[in-house]
Amino acid sequence: PQLAPQEERVCEIEEHYNLNLALDMMIEKNHRDLRDAVVRNKVIFGPQGRIIILTGPNLGGKTTYLQAVGLTHILAQAGLYVPGTKAHFSPVDNIYTHFPIEEQFDKGTGRLGDEAKRFHKIFAQATRHSLMLLNESLSSTSPNESLYLAQDIVRILRLMGVRAIFVTHLHELAARVNELNAETLGDSKIISMVASLIEEESIDAPDLPLKRSYKVVPSPPMGCSYAKELAHKYGVSFEQLRTLLNDRGI
């Protein structure tokens, strides 16, 4: 990888993939040719967007993408080869992660309180040269409260100027990126990206498993469309269930 000045706060990787996933497929699943087995993505942090709100369906590769970015930064800054065909980095001074952990009842803070304390610790140390990887943070409370808290966190990320990826099911948060950018000063633009659009033909075929692309692309959030499509695929939409009950004489 080529290193850029730290002040530029950029990261560009072509044909990027999760090294742990590739190793697992080679060793555990005995894949010897990974060219078609491992999906590769483009990673870009820079003036066009440094804070990524990443949404998408369950099991769509969001966490795998998040982990890959962190692992690759570590490899690059250790002077090692990185997974991809081309890479251009500004070094980060720290990588901060905020992942769900099991609730520890002896703390007496509850899961949300624990999440908040961990966030406070991160913001007490992070700088504009840091990388933050947030995986479904603030999901331990109601959707309304989660959205309220997440908006404040994202606005602070923009104010600081960090690079960050926020994996979330809060589609409303991703839908508000333009407003959040307008409301808060800063040169870290917030953008929306979506992981793993489900291929339409697999939705229309009840007997086939869902086909996921595992591609991560700039896009507005998909909202609840997947839920509706999946409900129809598996016969649990309102109309389908009403017909089923009618057929049963209920």
C-alpha cells in the first residue's frame, strides 16, 4: 500500500476483501481458488465521504466489510501487503471499535448505559486522525431513542472530522445524511451506503435461497422494502396469511 500524508485523511482500496474470511474459506471450507468465492469491494474515505452509514439486510456482509476495513488499516500501517489490488492510505492514530457485548449485570448500568460509557471513553481519546468502527451501536433501546442518540453521535463524528463506518438497521439515520451534513459544521461528509442488495429473481422464487450480492455501494437506504419482499417470499404477508386462514375456514 502507498501511504498518504496523515492530514489528508484518505483511504482508497480497490478489490478489497476481508482477509479473515478468505483464510477461513481456504482452511475450513477447503476453497483453493477464491477468485469467484470471495466478493471484493471498493473502499473510499475522502472529501466525497468520510463517515459511512452502512445499512442492508441481515447476513448481507455489513460486519464482514467493517472488520475488513479495520484489519487492512492494521496491515498497511505494519508495512505489510493488504488484501486488494491497489491501496492508498493516510495513517490513523488509533482504531476505536464499538461492537455489541454481553450485558454484565454486576455493573448495574444496563446494556445502554454500558454502550454510553464506552462511547464516552472513545470520545475522550479520539482525534480527527482516528478511525471508528461502530457495529449496530445503540440498538439496545427503542428505535426512537436509538435514532435520537445515533444522530448525536454521527454529528459529533462530523464535527471531529474522523473517518468512521456506522453499521446500523436505523434506515431513518441513513435517510437523514443530507440534513445531518447541513446541521453540523465539519469537513467529514456523512454518506449512505447499502450492503448486499438481494437479487430480485431469488425473491420471486419461493423454492430458491435468497441470493445476496455482498457488494457495498453508495445508495440511499432501502427502508422496509426487504421486509415486505421477504414476507411475500415466505408466505407471511397479511394477504397471504388471510388467504391461508380463509382456506382453513377461520
